[in-house]
Amino acid sequence: MAIISWTKTLIEDIKTIKEKDVAARNIFEVIFLYSGFHALLMYRIAHKLLKWKVPFVPRMISQIARFFTGIEIHPAASIGKRFFIDHGMGVVIGETTIIKNDVLIYQGVTLGGTGKELGKRHPTLGNFVTVGAGAKVLGNIEIGDYSTIGAGSVVIQDVAEHCTVVGIPGRIVKQKQFIEGQLHHNRIPDPVSCELNRLKYEVKLLQEKLNNKDSKTNL
């Protein structure tokens, strides 16, 4: 029964990559050429061995996977179904990280801790979360369902559902960017830029009012 369940999960992982990555021409490419799939496969083996309380071997498998794929997933992390690491080089997933279902992360992402505290010290990613390239999600925080973390952002606080986060430190933007059902992490508004544009517009209005006032005074 356990073998059937594990095989089903494996097939789901392959199908997820095939569906989400247009560069995946066929299933054989996914199985033999995708480092994200290889790292996830080795993680699932290491995670199962860790649950069986096998010493040393799970961490060794994790380090072997890191050497060959550039992706480091701690075997104690909890990862749900249909998880996809796109490209993957430089991805780090910490020991107490929880990743729920249908999550997508890009290369260079760190799901890490912020110190030497004990217990839960890594983030929790909800369902259908997207984390853009190079983003850092740090500490025991929660990223709500259907949220996205913009490329290069650093997130150290909780994020509610259906939010977009950009910048350093991460700032929340209540705006969805869905295209054909997929959240595009490269099409995200910058709240600082929006605020600056608003201030420039207000300054322009004030200048126009002052100019009109001066004109009336001269008359």
C-alpha cells in the first residue's frame, strides 16, 4: 500500500513539471534531465528513512542530492503534493520548513531560519504559493494560500492569503497577477514606485494651484 502511495506521488510530481514547464517536451526529459525532480525524489527517500529513524543516511542522501543538483532540502522538512522547483540551482529548504500542496519555487530561493533558536524556525508555505527567483523567506512565518513572493524579495513577516510581496524587506501588495491560472512572479507592482508616482502627482497639482494663485494676484 505504501509503495502504491509513493508511486502515485512520484507520478504526480512528474505530471506537475510537465504541465507547468513549457520547456518539458516529454516525460523522459523530466525524469532524466530535471534537477528539481531529482532533488525531490532523493528528498522523499531521505524523508521516509528519517521517519523510520534511520541515522545518518538521510542527511547523507540530502548532501549527495545537493552535490549533484545544487538543491539542498533537509530530510526533516515537510513537503506536500505537486511541488515544483523550476531550474533549482541554489535552492535551500530548512529543517522545519512546511510546504503544502501545489507550491512553485524558482532558482536561488532560501526557506531558512534567522538564528539558533530551537523548535519551529523555518517558514510555512500555504497551498498554491509561488516564490520568485532569489527570494529569501526567513524565520517561523506563514505565507498564506495563493500568495506570491516576488523575485529577490526578503520576507521576515507573515503574509496573508492572496497577497503579493516585493522588496527588501518584503512589502505586501494586495494585488493578484494571474495569467491563465498561473501567478507570474515577474509581473509584480512595486509599492515604493507607486507611492513615489502618487507623491509626484500631488506635487504637480500643488504647483499648478500656486501658479494659478500667483497669476490672479498679478492681475
